[in-house]
Amino acid sequence: MDRILIVDDDRSIRELLSMHLEERGFGVVSAATGAEGFRLAEENPPAAIVLDMRLPDASGIDLIPELKKRAGEAPVLMITAHHDMATTILAMKAGAFDYIHKPIDIQAFDVALDRALEVRRLSKGADYLSVEPNRPFKMDDIVGTSAAMQQLFKDVGRVAASRATVLIQGESGTGKELIARVIHSYSAAQKPFIAINCSAIVDTLLESELFGHEKGAFTGAVQAKPGKFELAEDGSIFLDEIGELSQNLQAKLLRVLQEREVERVGGVRRIPIKARILAATNRDLHEEVEADRFREDLYQRLKVVTLSLPPLRDRPEDVPLLVEHLLVKINQRLHKNLRRVPREVIEKLQRRPWPGNVRELENVLTRAAVLSQGDMLLEEYLVETQRPVSSPVRPLPPATPEQMPTLDEVEREHVLRVWSLTKGHKGRTCQILGISRPTLERKLKKYGIYAESE
Ligand SMILES: Nc1ncnc2c1ncn2[C@@H]1O[C@H](COP(=O)(O)OP(=O)(O)OP(=O)(O)O)[C@@H](O)[C@H]1O
Ligand SMILES: [Mg+2]
């Protein structure tokens, strides 16, 4: 039975909280002054402390460090007056775990207390991954201990030494762009790296973006403009989502690759290009060729060297290192201080299917960082992102028959959506979907959706 120490000079609050906590099965000791609180904390260290901000003999904030020390680092929940933001911030800085506003909402109190006790339990276990506080974060750092990633690093080293065209394949969020940047930084770091997303803009615009245009080439072309190929000079041009390129532009790109020259839209001059070409796609280009959606000859030109990024679910051993790496990045970006991740939380993360791969992991951790207090990443903050499954982003109108998802794809996406909405609650998921439990089990298995506890 955990014991809670209440330090508050307001008798009605002491009584209210004692009664409530005893009902919940906690042992309670209470003190009306700071001095009394110190004595009780030392005499029999509690699991958590509830501390009023204003006490007759001291300010609660000043007591925090000493009180925690005497109580064996028990977490402290402050009770603060409403709207007292400044003192609240001071209290958190002084080491309080959390604060509860007066009048006390007992439900909020319970949530905060349970969280505090959970952190304490996990801290005691000492079995957590810890993030080094001063580790520098480099943008191009790419981590992975799995055999597949180790092999990939070797391949990257090999291709970085050459100027060969590289095709990078992998599901959404597996790190294709990152790999492209790494290849670039190891081969032509001082030169430009020009990225362009082939699916983000309409065809005519994309053409002039890629190849440039001359003055007056079309309405609105008031000035001549160099294309990305020219801007990349002797650096790298990164053609992202190349699988989405229209037939028309596929033909034009092929010519560029064959002749190493571009012609601006509306121009006659042939401009030689020196840029190294890196392309990425989350489609299976081989399949696209088979289905006559991608030119075979262009595919052959692009795939001189092909690097394939494995989906995250196939390399759970990379999860701990990725978590550590991403937390360094997230801490810096959000000015947070998440330093510890309990082993059991890591294990849960390793079991997730990660349809959105590393990007999804990053999103989940970012959200957790925003929600977390203190330096421990708690499981309750790991909300699954409601991201559609791994099928590549297909441009919406006009939808051609090939672009329509199969019934299975739609079903999987919907099951996954409800599943994450209910946070993996099977009963509620069945209710919403209107199916029986065995049917749900079958579908979860079929679509590789795993329960946290399995
Ligand atoms: N091995 C890794 N080590 C460190 N960070 C990684 C790794 N793989 C991916 N990331 C990070 O995950 C995020 C997604 O990576 P990136 O944008 O390169 O993926 P992508 O394959 O291009 O995705 P999409 O197909 O959706 O464009 C980035 O923030 C990237 O830095
Ligand atoms: Mg990308």
C-alpha cells in the first residue's frame, strides 16, 4: 500500500483528500506546516507528496527540494491557486512533478497522482533507455543497427564515391529523403542540393520547375527562369516521388538523362547539366513498369544503383536507437527534456506495425513530448497517429481505375482508424465496426495490426 503525505494548512482540504485517498486504498499522513511535513517525510518516506503552495511557515516552492530529499525523491504534486501562472512555473522549475489548481477537481487529482506514482515505479526499476543530455544532434545523422541498415550504410558509402544515378525505394516515412541528403553530403557537401517533389505540382508547372522557362514561354512567364536541373549545378538534384511523374514528363526526363542536356520551356538553347540525380519513390517501380504506368527505359536509366529502405516493422531492433536519436532532436526542437524511456515502453513500440515508419515514430514521440511532464516518457502519451496505411499517396482527381484502392486496402485503413481511435480497445472496436470479436481478431491478424499487450 502506497503512502501519501499531504502538507496543507487548510483543514478541509486535508480531510477531503485523506478521505478520498483512503477510499482508493492509500495510506495517508498529513501535516499543517512545512516543519511538520519535513518531519513526517523523513520519519517514513511517502510514495508521493501533495503540497500546498502557501503554508503558514514557508512558501511551498521553497520546501520542494528539501522535502523531496528527505522523502527519498518522492514526486511532489503542488496545489496552487487558480491563474497563478508565475508561481506554477516556479514550482515546476523547483522540481514539482505536477500541479493541481484549486478548487481541486478530484478526477484531475487522481490522474496526476497516478502518473506521479507510475513515474516513481518506473524510475525505481532503473530499466530504461536514457538519452544523453548533451549529445549534439546532426541533421544528417542516420541511425540503425539492424543488418539491413548496416548494409545500407555500406552501400551509401560506395555510391557516395561515384556520381551514379541512385534510385531510393521504400515505404512512406522510411527515410528516403534522409538517405538522399546523406549521399549528397558525402559526395558534394559544398554544392547545392535541390529537391523537388514530382507529385506536389501540376504537370505544366513541374515541367518549367524542372527545366526552367524562357521569357514569354507562357502567360505569366514574364521573366526567364532557370530550372532545378540548372540550379543544382554540379551538386545533386533529388527527384522525390518519381513514380508519380506523368508519361509526358517521363519522356522528357528520359531525354535529359540520355543527353545530359536540358531545354527550357519555350527555349531553343541546350543547356548542359552536371548535377547528380537522386530519385525516390514509395511505389514499386518494377511493378509500375509491368503495369505500363512507368516507362521501362526510364526505369533502366534510374536504377543504375537501387537502395531499398526496409519498413520499420521489419527491423524492431532499430527502435531503441531511433527513439534515442529522435528524442535528442525533439528535445532540441521543443525545448523539452525527455531523457528516460522505460524498457517496457520501448518494447511496446517495437511491437507496433508502424505503417508510417520512422516518420510515424517521430510523430508519436513528438506528441508524447508535448504532453509529457518531467523527463520520463510514459506509455499513456503514446497515442497512435491516425495515419492511413502504407499505400502511397495517390493524387486525387482525376482518379484513374489504377489509382483506386482495393477493398482490402480500404478495409485495413478503416479498421486501423477505429483501432487507434479506441486505443486498441477490442470491445469498443467491435461495437463501432459492428462485427463480432472473432471477426475482429481475424482482421487484426490479417492486416498485421497488433494489440499493445500481445
Ligand atoms: N534511420 C534513420 N535515422 C534517423 N532518422 C531517420 C531515419 N529514417 C528516417 N528518419 C527520420 O524520419 C523522418 C522521415 O524520413 P524521410 O522524410 O526521409 O522519409 P521518406 O521515406 O522520404 O518519407 P515519404 O515517402 O513520406 O516522403 C525524417 O525526419 C527523418 O529524419
Ligand atoms: Mg520523402
